[in-house]
Amino acid sequence: MMYPEQLLIPMRQELTRLGIEELRTVDAVDSTLKDLKGTALVVVNSVCGCAARNARPAVAMAMAHGVKPDQATTVFAGQDREATDRARQYFTGFRPSSPCIALLKDGDVVFMLERHRIEGRTATEIAADMTAAFDKYCAPAAEAA
């Protein structure tokens, strides 16, 4: 079931105001993730409570970290269905989950937080997992330049 777009605008803006690029079409997903060089964060956004309470606030905290992925993107499950399905095709070895947070490096998933690792945890705990992955897999800004 699709939700009214008006309902989703604030949920989308929680991520886009952080500079996270929204991928709303299959072409947008492919142009960003196909033949990926470097790192990309992909947040599968959702209307559920654990996205609102845990995932989106955790992403905001993690994006304030000094080391970040080269690209940060989001798709919206249940709304931009085709784009979400395409993004999930890049998550080899993982079942569809929403919300979820993936970090890809050179096209491979190197870190994944599926819904079962988001539910019941605080945004701070989730952000700590994300920033540890950023530190491990993403080049610091000084090295990237």
C-alpha cells in the first residue's frame, strides 16, 4: 500500500536535510550504485516506528561524524517501490528489510544493519555501529582529498 506523499514529506526530509540524496527511480539507483567506486551509504527509509525512533536519528548522528562515506543515499520502502527493489538487488546475501542501513564499498556490502538490528536499540547504539563502520571502510576526508 502506498502512503499519501504529504505524510512522507517530513520522513524524507529528515534524511535529505542532512545532504543524503534520495534515489526515487531505478535509473537513479543504478547510476549511483552500478560500477560503484568508493563507499556509499544506502538507507532504506520506512514509515515504521523503528525508522522514526531509531534509524533516522541514528543516521543523523552518524552523518555528523568526521569520517563519512563518499556518497549517502536513501530509498523509501513502500513508496518508491521500484527504486527500493533495485537498491536491494545490490545487497547480495541479505533479505529485504525496512528500515535497513547498508554501507557498500566498491559495489560490495561491507556493513549492514537490518531491521532486527535496529528494533529495540537506541539511536545512539545504532550510530555507534555506523561510525565504527565508517572508520573501518571510509577514507578520512584528508585522505580522500
